[in-house]
Amino acid sequence: MMAAPLAPELISKGAKTLPVRKGDTVRVVRGDHIGFEGKVNRVDLKRYRITLEGLTREKVDGTNIFVSIHPSKVMIKSLKLDDKWRKAILENKKQIAAKKETKVEKVVEKPPKKTKAVKTIKKAEPVKEKTAAKEKPAEKAPAAAKKRVQKKPVAKKEKEEKPVVKKKAPSAAKKAPLEKEKKSKTVKKTPAKRKTAASKKKGET
């Protein structure tokens, strides 16, 4: 969070960015105070801000205070290498950068793979035949007509007529019970009328 980019002169040391520390000389690259150079006076890790020597502003009551700047708006011009831990970080980054360069060189040295040449065969003859057929359609027509042979009409097979079997008429003995059954079905029984007192008198008279 406190890292800032290094100047182009310092990039050769193996790092492009490093966290800002007290004692580093820094140049403001963005913001209201662009172009100002000075030593880092204080590093505030709670608010992620740094203050520079000489970069101050006057308050309403007349007192001067340091202006706080975010480390991303700053470029490191010179490093303070009193700390052994910071030296170890730079050496480690140098080794990593050297390994990456060697890998890139090996990849470039590899010869390109040979590609097999594909043979292309042109079919000129069938194209000529097609063009010839298109140019002379009338000449082939009579030849095709000669080849045609009139087919003889094939005599259709007559369907074999099957012998018709006549059904025998039912005998007289069988007809009699059938007729009785029909008559019995057709006859409807009429219910007998009840004799009333008037009808009884008429019968007596």
C-alpha cells in the first residue's frame, strides 16, 4: 500500500517499485504540488500518507503544517540503503529478473518447426469434359435416340377364375321351426280388459 515507482536511473538495481521509507528523496508527479522534490519526513501507515520536508501550508490561524501526499503520486529519486533488509530485497529481485531474461533468450534461440509442404493436384481433365458437354449438347442427342430400344409390351397374366361355390338352400324341415320362431316374435299379446259394472249389465241384457 505504501509502494511508489522508482526513477528510470534506479530501475537497473532490479526493482521497479518499492515501499517509501523515511529518508528517501522523492519527487511529486501528480496533484497540486507537481514537480516538488524533497526528503520524506514522516510515513503515516494508518492513513497511508507521507510528508516531505519543505512542503507545508499555512492555516487560518497562521500556523504552518506539513501537506500529506499519497505514495502513488510520488516517484523515488534516491534510496536510503542503511537498512540491511532493504538491501536483501533488492538483491533477491535482481536474481529473479536475471532468471526471467535467461528464459526469454532460450525461447528465442529455439529454431522454428519445419512445416510439411502440401502438394496441390489440379484436376484439369474433368473440367474440359464438362465444358465440352456444355458446348455440344445437340450432337449427343441423336446418338442417344439411336440407343433407345422399343420395349415389347409384356402380356399381362390373366387372373385365374376361381370356381364359384353355390350355397345350398336350407331344407324344408329346417325352414319350419324358423318360421314359427318369427311368428311367435311378431305376435303381440293384448292385455285383457277389466269388466266394469256397465259392461256386465250390457251382457245380461
